[in-house]
Amino acid sequence: MNFWKIQIKKQILIITALIISVLVSIHQTVKARQDSEKVTLGKTYYRNFLVDNVYHSKKNGDIHYNVYFPDSYDGKKKMALYITLPGYQGLYFQGVAQNLKTEDFGFEAMKYNSNMIILAPQLDDWGQTSANQTIALTKYFHLCG
């Protein structure tokens, strides 16, 4: 099996774990806390994405992410959330916004729905840590959006 097939299989496993966990969590009662100390916002943009934001999760540590909010976003109306997970060159230790600079998934998603939030986490590995961080970040955006 070649390198790229292995990487694709890893991505599929992470996505599958994420989908199952999100579906389970939807059935749980969770109270959102709008605590401004939970997120440190980035200061720069790359192709309309605010980059190097950090969600400070008590359980999962600091979770770095990039996010795109459409012009129509006002914080009052719920919007679709699209999440693009990093591939081979998109982990945080490889550089801020490296996932956006080497992968077009987030930008392609904009073409399909101009009124959705696009979340591009920059995770730490391709294993359980990143799966847990992705779930935590998804829950945070689900509760705040």
C-alpha cells in the first residue's frame, strides 16, 4: 500500500470517529458557556480565514484552528459548519495556516455554500489526540453558533 493510500485511510478513520462522536453528543444535554477566555483570536488573515486562533479546552489542551466567517454572518442566525481536517502537511507544528496553504478543501467548500462557517483545525497528530480535539472544537462551535 503506498503512502498516500495510508494517509487517506487515516483521514477516513478520524472523520468517522468525529461523525460518530458528534452524533452521540447531539443527544446529550450540554450547556454552552460564552466565556471569552476560552478562545484567543488570531490577528492575521489568509485568503479570508482568520488564522491561528486557539480554543483553550480544559480537557484537551490548546486547539489551534483557522476559521472563515461569511460576510452574511452576524452571530444571530445559525449557519452550516464545514470542517476540513489537515492532511499530511497541515499539522500545527508544520506552521501556522499550513493546512490552508497546502490544501484547497476549505476554499472549494466556499463554492458550494457561500453562507457557511468553515473551520480548519490545525491538529497535533493523526491519532486519538487530534480526534478528541476535533470533537471538542466541533462542540464548541456547535454550541456557540
